[in-house]
Amino acid sequence: MFAVAIAVGFAETGTAEALVFRHVNVVPMDEERVLREQTVLIEGGRIVSIAPAADAEIPDRATVIDAGGQYLMPGLAEMHAHMPGQGDDRRYRENVAFLYLANGVTLARSMLGAPVHLQLCQQLADGSVDGPRLISAGPGLGGNIQTPGEGIRVARQQAEAGYDLLKIFWGMPHDAFNALAEAAHAANIEFSGHVPGAVGVPRALEAGYTTIDHFDAYMPTLVDSDETEGVDGGFFGYRYAPYVRDERIQAIAEKTRDAGVWNVPTETIMHSAFAVDLETVREDRPEFRYMPQGVVDGWVNWVTNFRNQDHYDQEAGDAFIQVRLDLIKALHDAGAGLLLGSDAPQWFNVPGFSVHREMAVMESAGLSPYDVLKTGTVNPAEYLGEEDVFGRVAEGLKADLILVNGNPLEDLAHAQDIEGVVRHGRWFSREDLDERLDEIAARNEN
Ligand SMILES: [Zn+2]
């Protein structure tokens, strides 16, 4: 039904050691249910068996985790991630990878690539760097692509270089976009991201975007253009919010579903722009200690300057936030595909921590915890055409898992109450995670 990305991918190396969870409650995510008191055996990076505690055999020399009262759920995917790039410090890049993992993120889709990320994909796959599995866009394509010839060339080049997708930005003319889209399909590489103004959402749906991110360019489709003549939409079209017509939300949700295009809303970034309290944000977000001070200062400056602009319109911003929640709900109700993505590390979004904030916002749009969890587990697997590889807790699937202290189907906050993470069969206990997190925080204090 949905557009499927083409994963090129790196072979992942699982550890040979056996790992066993005893007395654990399993949240399989195949339907909304919990399997109580199970023994889960993991070997070679895969889930080998899930069985009621009484029937299970435990191999000698297995690492055994007594997980009574705890819940084992699939690892989460951050579908709009960023990784520090070519010019950034290697250690910062590796810390970011670890911050994702420490929050239960076992797959990250990096939305702005650089050659160094291809190497990082390999290192994360073979376990020489601790972090999520990484799929990576190539370098950004927007105003730098002006002709059909450039569009064709760059689509082929990035596919050949080994990137998993093309990241579209603004500023690409319509004919260059059309040529790029066609060349991308021919080269078996997906394209996702922003929607250039010259293209627009209706054409983007038709052209075969795999994901549209940030609901980019949706706002103009939600208003009657004769009512907004002379209105400058501004940042993601937020000034159109007071003119939005409910029936248009419904209509575009259905069109999106029919086109099989996924959306990655990245609501937390919009909350950062319009809703986060700048006076208290540094106290409200203890996770800032895991980011370099300069990065946090940059975020605060950006949002401060954004809100200090002459034409900043708080009322429209508030309406915009509500329209987007309505759009999430309408897409969900229509059966259109939603993927979890927060856009980290951008404006107040500390990698990993921000997916949990994003899930809370999605729940506030009216989705159940189960439906929200799907956007970060089974839906990303469907997006990649890898339903039999990851996204559920089931025999034969990759052991990319989170052990949490409460039932996430009852309260999403439990998904962040992490007792440990399994990454391709390797166990990171709470102690392991805290030790490295403390190191990262200590380094940022210097
Ligand atoms: Zn982004």
C-alpha cells in the first residue's frame, strides 16, 4: 500500500553470545497485547524463541536477565534524525549515536548526509561504534539543482555512492525536480524530505515521494487561495493557520493515503519554534547536559531571534500547532502512514530524548499509545519493506529491543523508563548506559 524505501544497507554483525530474559512481559506490537511471564532467548543478534517461562530451556553460558515485572518492546526508530557531519568532531558524532541508543532508538534515518556518514553506517552495523542502525540520505538537494541534467546526474551519483535516499530541500525548479524524480526511480533510490514551492504537495504525492517531512507545503493546500491573497505564509506556512478549512484537512489526508506517501511530522521542532517557554527551557530539559554548550546556546539564540522578528505572529503560531495536531489525527483516521521523527539535534531536541517528547505530542493529537508506538516500530519496518526483519518482538526478528519498567501501552512515559537496550543481540544495561551518559555530560562541562 505504501511506498517502500529501497534499503541498500550494511550487513549487521550480531554477537554470538546468548542472552535470556526471564519472567519478562513481552509487548510484541503485532497487536495491542502483552504476553505475560515469558522467557525470551536471543542468539546471534536474533530472537530465537519466546515461550512461557515454564517451558523454556536456557542454554549454558547465556547471560540471564531476571526481568520480572518489566516489559520487552521493540527498539524505536527516529525517522528524521541528523548526524553531525563532515566538519564536526568525530567524538561528537559518536556521542550523538550513543544518545540515540541510550534512549532506545535502534534505527535512525539521517536526513542530511555526508561521505563520513557512509563510514559511520558501516561502523554502527559492525558494532565498532555503539548506536542505532543508520540509514542515510545524501547531501541536500535544493537550490543547488537548477536544471533537469543536474537532477538526473545527482540522483545517479548519490545512488551509486551508497546513500539510502535523496534529501530534497527548497529552491529546485519544477522541471529539475521532475527529471530528478524520474532518475531516482530508475536508479532505485527513494527521495524524501521538503517539498519545493515550485512543486507543491499534490505533485509531490503524484511524483512518488516516500516521505514528506515536517508536513512541508501542506499549509497552502489547507486554505482557499482567494482568502489568503497577499498573506505571506512564512515559516512552514504558519501564517495560513487562521484560514485553514477543516474539510481541506480531511481531503488532503485522504489524498495522502491514496498516494501511499508517509509523513514524518516532527512536531517537537514546531513546538520549539512557537510553544516552548524560553525562560525555563534550560531547567525544563535536563538532557541539555548531554549536548555541547555551544549547540544549546545556538538553539536558544535561533528561537529567540525567530520570535523577535518584526512580523512574528504568536496567535498564528498557536493556531498552526493546533492545525498540525488536527492533521496528524486526520491522517491517522484516514489510514495514511505516519512515522516517528523529531528532527534531532535541532532546536531543543537532544538526540533520543526528543523521540519520547515527540511521542507525547502525537498522543496529544488523539492517537492511542499503541498507535503512537507503531509509528516508531512496525511502520518504519513497513517503510523499509522489512516487516520480517525488525519492528516487532517475534521469533526470527533482529534483537533490537528495549527493556522498560512499565507497560508502554498503558503509559507512553514508560517507554523512556529504560532498564536496558539490546542492540543486535548485545545487552546495554542501565549501568552501562549511565556510565557512558555521565562521561558525555562530564566532557561537555569542560
Ligand atoms: Zn531535519
